[in-house]
Amino acid sequence: MKDVSLERLRAFVAVAEQGGLSAAGRFLGKAQSAVSEAVIATESQLGYALFRKNGRRTELTEHGRALLPDAKAALDAADAFRAKAANFQGHIEAELAFAVDVMLPISRLTAVIDRFRREFPHTTLSVYSESLGSTLQTVWDSQASFADASPSRRRGFEDRTPPETFDRS
């Protein structure tokens, strides 16, 4: 069997998630006929139906229900691949590790991590929590790219807001 294209997988998943060809077309920004052709071509290629009409509704067949999670996973993997490749062009790290002192307030750490994930959703982030000033050791041992070795027990530290931007250089 020939490989099913990503475009056809997107049409299959969109019809399944949107509940019909028209809604899938609107979601994908394509004509209903283009979505219909993609689904028909995929079904022809596979040799069985993925959908059946039930009145005005389009429902997944047993085969369609079985294949949907794999189709979604394939599309997620393709999107992650594309994003990681784009990150390399933009000189954005695919993975980043940093170390913090165990005394760093968890609210501060989670705020920074949340902001980072919003800014760089496709960058894998690892956090090392170290004690007794050994945060810098993770950098020296090449486990982490950088460390926050500042004294976290300073008065008022917990009240600081997270940085608004991350250095992208």
C-alpha cells in the first residue's frame, strides 16, 4: 500500500473532529469538495470506508475509529518535526536545560516555566533543582545550559514578577 499523504490525513482528522465535510472544509480553509475528494481518495487507497452518512451526520466507521488516534499522532509528529526544523533555522534551541537552587520559590519557577512554554512550545525544557550551591556544577558538567545561582532567600524575592522576555540569542 502506498503512503497516505499528510494532507489526506488532515482531511480525515478534520472530518472526524468537525463532524462533517462542510465543517471540515471551513476548519481547513478548503472547499467541501476538496475535503470530500481527499477522504474518497484515502478510502479508495485503503480499500475500505472511514466514514458513513447517518442522515445529515458523518460518522466514523469501525475502521475509522481505529485509525483516528494514529492519524492524529502522525500529524502531531509531523507538526513537531516541522517546528523543530524551523527552530533550527531561527537558531532556537530544540532542547534546553537549566538548574535552580532548591530554595527558589516554586511559584517563581512555575511562572517562568509557563512563560517559556508559551514563547517556545516546541523546545524541550529540563529543570535541575540543586542544593548547597551546586547549581553551577550542572553547567560545568554540561548537564545544564545555564543556572540561577543567585541567593534565593533574599527578602522580597518571592514578590518579583517573571521576566517578560527570554534572551533568544
